[in-house]
Amino acid sequence: MDHLKNIKKRKLTDKSIPHALAQVPEFAQESEMYQSLLEMERKLDWTMTRKRVEVQDALSRNPTTTRTLRVFLSHTVSGQSWQVGDAEGEPVNFETGQGIPAWSFRVEGRLLELPNQRSRDKVVPRKFSTFIKRLVVELDRDPNLYPDGNILEWPRAQGVQPSLDGFTIRRTGDQPTRIRVIIHLEQNPEQYKISPELGNVLGIKEESQIGVIQTLWNYIKTNGLQDKVDRRRIKADDYLRPIFGADTIVFQQLPELINRYLMPADPVILHYTINPMVPPPERPQAWDIEVKMEDTSLKNRMATMVQATKDSTQDISKLDDEIALLTQTLHNAHTKRIFLRSFAEDPTKFIQNWLESQSRDLESILGSGPSEGATIRAEELRRSDFFRLPWVEEAVAIQEGMRLSSKQ
């Protein structure tokens, strides 16, 4: 009996009510309402499945968004004449820098928060250095007077590197200095500068590789440049012919063709002036830069929705099982009702029909019946024990003697 417990029960999936029961006037209205609910459920299941597939596809492609990165430039000074005043004979310490005029230049930034963002959608903001692929600071000063490095570069190293909120540069000096900050941004997806030949046709100057392909494909569909017979081939118009270098190309050649017209994006260049002879401004100068990045908030919401859909699917599955069980109970009740009603209308005929039905079922179980031209006796003749009875040997001898006498 233990193996019977391990047998998985067949799951009931039929939730439709018997057609004959739906035709009964007492249940016609309820049956129609139930069928309408089933039809609505099928449409809703189809819509939810389609939306879930779309969300999963969007998650696989990493949704992106455009955010604003605010960059701050500021400086401080120390040991300047206007700070020291009329003090004379102050000792100079070359190791600590005390008494030597100097200034510090600070580059920092932060990502601006989205307006009206829900608190549960907020994530830990990224550090400023994670948006920088390469940072170059150029100091416009005489290298003969200030030989301690006028070009400073911070490249992002491969591997694990601590994230920073900003960069600080300290130099000695008391003369005004012009500074140029060159920022190469780390964007997701990678942005490229489009050459004028292709950019003028598509109307874009900077875009990702996938974005350029999509824009070109929209241009092809809008102008009807796809071959009507061979849909894989793209026909060139007067604007695309110099780019394609042929009258037609295959769609698979578009990525390779577009790569020829992609160049590294232009860096962001900021200018700043330090004048150590006057007090530094109280507030830093700020610039807003648009960056492409992964939409973490949207991705988390979509992932939460997909997970919630999986949890709700289990609850819905349990409810479906209960509905299927109740529907099966309704089927059984309907069969029982027909059985008892037929017996009540004509007991004699009902018993006769029932006995005939049981007889046919018995013959089917025993593997005999009128369909085989045999009876239950034929089943007994197939058994080997039947031919070992005492009278079988005598019957065989008589039968063999009659056969031999007929030949003479």
C-alpha cells in the first residue's frame, strides 16, 4: 500500500460545467455568468503572460535612463600673503609645507535625485569616480618655475578599486592659474560620436551602437527601403548609397557597416581659474552633465513585479485546483442526478438497460463476447489444466481411431 501513496495524483484541469446542466432552465443564468468569467480569465491570463514576457525581455536587455551628474569645482589657499599679513620671520618647513604659499583644487560630483521619487525606490547613490573612465587635469603654469607636474591623470584601473567622491590636487604657488579639466565619462551603454556622413542622414550626433542601429532601421522602414521579395536585403537611397557603397546590402551587414562611422565620444571639458591672491569663493562652481546609466530603480521594480507574479501564480494555481475539484463534484452530482432520475421515471426499463450494460462490461473485462464469436467457455479452453483431465486421453484415442478408419 505504500507504493500507492507515492503515486502522484492526476491534476484536474477541466473547469467547464456539463453542457446538459447549462441547458437546465434553473441553472441557465448562473451557467452563462460562469462561462463569461472563464472567457474573461483566459483573456486576462493571455495578457498577463504577454506582459510578463515583455518585462523579462526588458530585464535581459538592462533598461537604461538619462540622469544628471552635477560636477563641482572649488579651491582653497594657504600661506598666502593676504593670510599671513605683516608677520615676519615665520619659519618655513619644507616637509610640512608650513609657511609656503599653496593652494588645493577639488573636483567632486554627485548624481541628482529624481523628483517625486518614492522612498522605497531609492537606492544607494553611486560614487563620483564610478562615472569617470579617465580624468585629466591640465595646469596652465610655467614648468620652469613649477616643475612638480602640470598635467595630472587619473585612469580607472582594472579590477577592484575603491570608489571616490572626488579628487584633490595640491600645489605650491601664489600666482593665478588657469585649469582645464577633461572628463571621459563611463556610460552604460557606451556612447559614441557619429561621423557627419551618417549623423546628418539620421539626425543624431551621439548615441550607442544599438541606438544607431535602431535609428537606421527606423529610417529604412519609414522610407520603404526593405526589399519586398527578399526581406533580408536593404536598398540604398541617394543618402545611404555613399554610406553603403552599393545599391543593396544584407541586413546582417549593418552592425559592421555602422562601426566604421562610430568614433569615441568627445570628453567633457571644464575651465576653472584659481587666484590665490584673493579669498576663494564661498560656493563651488557647478556644471550639470547628462549621463546614460542603468535604470536601477526601474529594474528593481520590474524584478519585484516578476517575483510577485511568481508568488501570486502559486495562489492562483491553488484556486484553480479548488475550482476544478468543485467542477468535478458538479459533474459527479449531475451524473448521479441523471442516474436517479432515469430510475424514477421507468424502473423496469432502467434495470434492464443497466443489466445489459453490466453484461457488456463483463465481457469486455474477460476478453470475450459476441465481437469475437466466442463465449466464456472459450476462455476456459485456453487453459492448459483443462487438457490434463482423466477423460482427455480417452477422447483423444477415440478421435484418432475415427480419423484412421476414415482413411481406409
